[in-house]
Amino acid sequence: MINSTLSEYLLSVDNLRNLVRYQTAPRVASESVAEHSFFVTAYVLKLYDYFNFDLEKAMKMSILHDFAESYISDVPHPIKKKFPIIQEQLDKAEYEVNSKYIGKEFADNIIEFNNCTSAEGIMVALADILSVISYSKYEIELGNSHYMNDVYHKANVRLTSILDISRPYLKKDIDIMDILDEIDNFMKADYI
């Protein structure tokens, strides 16, 4: 159940279409938070073919994992990294917004995502980083190679660490190398 009224919820979610990711970075194509959330959720759906987790919980987490940004905006990662106090305050604000407008259980689930402390949180984090890889790959292909090469390479490092902690959730006949091969194929492919 969602705590906000229908009109509050619709306005909040609709605001995500206007929030541009990577707003302080040079980019060729803009991606809204709403677009990013769609990709993360679509990737979670496919990850269910490879991993054991509660799909419904992960889908709810993924589609709204950046919901709080409709109230606190999308603060670029380099700013949060450079100023940890900002990250700490944003985490508190995110929890407060998610608790108030969605619910405490959802706010707790987002902490699972942020800290990768549940199978669902790990899957959403994996899908989130795949979305970053996908967007940065697209930007590079459009000619934005300077800034986005750095994003792309850092995302690949993060991908490796998330895949390492995802191993216990692999389905019986799946090997992590199969997943890495599929991701590698995607990274080499040109957009249609």
C-alpha cells in the first residue's frame, strides 16, 4: 500500500520524467530518472531468469528505487562522493520521503538496495549498474567518450563486485560466466 493520495503519487511519479540524470556532466542524450527506472525494472525482470529472488519485491523496489528524487532531486554521484556529508543527509532525506509517501517497509527495502543486503536489493543494484553501463555505452557511441568512458569503466568495476555478491542466488544450472558472457556480448554490440 502507498501512503500518498492518488493525486500526490501521480504528481510525484510524473516529476521523475523531468529530472535529468547526469545533470552536471557533458552528455549528448538526456536520460530522465523515469527512463532509468524503466530500464532498471526491465533488467530486473530478465535477471529473474538467472537468479533466485522475490520478483514482486524486486520489481517494486526497482520501479521506485529513485522515487525520493522527485522531492530531493538527482544529485550527481561525483558530488556525493566528494562530499560524504551530503550523501549522509541525502540518505536520511530519501528514507524520510520514502517512508512518508510510500511506506516504511518500502523505505527499508530501499536500504536493502543501497546496501545490497538482500537478494532483491542485490538484483536491483545489479540492474541499476547495468542501466548505467547501457547509458554510458550509448553516450560513448554518440561521441561523448571523455566523461562517459570514466563512468563506463567505474560501472564495470561495480558490476564485478555486485556479481560477486550475487553468486549465492544463482539458479541451479546457471554459471556466473554465462552471465558475464552475455553482458560482454551486449557491451560489444552496436545499437540497432
